[in-house]
Amino acid sequence: MNDLLKKNLGNFFVIVAFTLFTTVSFLSGFEPGIGIFREQFFSFLKEMILFLPLMFILIGLGDVWIDREKVERHIGSESGVKGIILVIFLSMAQAGPLYGAFPVAYLLWKKGAGVRNMFIYIGAFCTIKIPMLTFEIGFLGWKFSLLRTLFSLPLIILIAILMEKILKRRTFEVKQP
Amino acid sequence: MQLLTVIAVLALLFSLIADRKKTFEGVKKGLIMLIRILPSILSVLILVSVVLYFLPNEVIVRYLGEEAGFSGYVLAALGGSVALIPGFIAYPLAGLLVRTGVSYPVIAVFITTLMMVGVLTLPVEIRYFGVKASLLRNALYLLAALIIGTLIGVFYLT
């Protein structure tokens, strides 16, 4: 709890300030203050309040059921289409920001995954990881999410192949900083 | 959104039948994640509420709507490449922007560049992949994001 407070000092300041501002606005009839709360904030909140917890429960369940290490063990040894599919599945099961993907990429590299599969991992991690898809579908709809995934996948694979071709001629390696 | 609720409930049921302990562990994990991210989501929501209240919808639509054309894409790509917003916050924000009148292709470019291109994380990336590979990856992904946005635009217009 203390940790939560420490990490979110700025956020809590905004929340407390907004709560005070809204209370005062309602008490004194300050029009913009009431408008911001009623027309904007509350209508957004209403939409999210129910399905945010559901989404996170879904993400938590995925985290418990998908055995990442098991997949990771196979990626180094598998190549070809099977390797690509495995890498994509692995990346979909991850969560977190882009810079969290680099250490995993290093791990894959060390385990013998090629340049191509490693960059497919990075690309798929960026665009189709399951926690993000849950959010995307929730807020932007199935059509958007499906189209974006369908267009992203071939481009990711294409770019990875291209990177492999370009980097092969030079001495490329992944380092651990 | 309803479909997602159905999926979540079904997943929860199946998980409960398969393994009760694992299910509780998963639900707990998810809810802890929610509590951790909630202050950020709320404060972004507040800031966006204030900005959207004072910024007329017409202005947003003019710069990021359908009639903004290519300049809307460029603006979205720039924003997405530089910004460091986690998806848990970016998607609610994108949902709001769509409702305000920002076009889907522009949102697609913003989301894709946000996820795939990292200007601010470039120093970290360089330490892993080196200068050449990192610059190459970001440049190619920026191009890909623009292509994806354009293709989504084609599908949403017809």
C-alpha cells in the first residue's frame, strides 16, 4: 500500500485535487466544474467501471494458465514455420512495455533463436500480446482489433526477414547491457 | 464489450472447474494489477476530461478526424512514436478519442506507433541490439504503422 502511494504521488495529487474541485464546483454551482464531471469524467468512468475488473481477471487467468517457460524452452531448437508460430505464441502470452521485451529477446538469442525469430518475437510482442488485445477489443471493438492484427502479422514477419537479410552480412549480436 | 464480458465469465467458469486454486491465484493477480494501474488510469481520465471539456470537438476533428487527411496520420505517428503510454491507459484514451470524432485510421497509426516505435526507449534498445539494428527496426516499424493505418482506413471508409 505504501509502495502504491509512493509510486503514484503525482496521480494521487491529481485525483485529490479533482475531487476537491468537483465538490466545490457542485456546492457553489460552478458550471465548468460540474460539466467536466458530468459530461466528461463520469460518462467515461461509467463505461469502464464494470469491465476493467473483468479484463484484469481475464489477464490474470491467462497469466496463471499459460506456461511461458515451457514455450521458451522450445523456441531455440525449433525453426521454420513451427518456430515462427511458437515465437508468436510466446510473445502473445507476455505483458508489459516494449523495453520489457528486450531482455526476453536477449534470452531467446542466447538460446539459439535466429535473428528472424527474435525480431518476430519483438514485433508480435508489440502488437498482439493478449493483455493488450483484451483492452483493444474492449475499447475499440472487434473489427478494429481483428483488422489491425491481420495487417500487422505479415508486416512483422516481412520486416523480420528483411532484418535478417540486412544484418546477416554484418556482425550482429545481442548484448546484455 | 458485451462479448468480452461473456468471454471473461466463461473463462472464469472453466478455470474454476479445472483448478480452483489456480483460478483464485489468477483472479488475485489480475485484481492486484488493476489496483496498481488504477491511479494512473483515473488521473489520465481526469486530465483528458478537463482538456476535452475546454477543447471543442470540432478542433479535434479538424486535426485528427477523417477530413484531416495525411497530416492527421503524421501527427498521430509523431505522437505515438514519442509517447511512452502503457496500453492499459492508451486504449481507454483511444476509445475516448474515437467517440470525440478522431478517425479509426488515425487511431490505428497512433496505437501502432505507440506500441512498435520507441524513440524514448531507443537508448535502451541500442544497448541490446546496437545502433544500426535499433534504428533500422524503428524506421521499418514506423513505415509498417503507416501502412497498417492506411489499410484500416480503407476498410472503415467502405
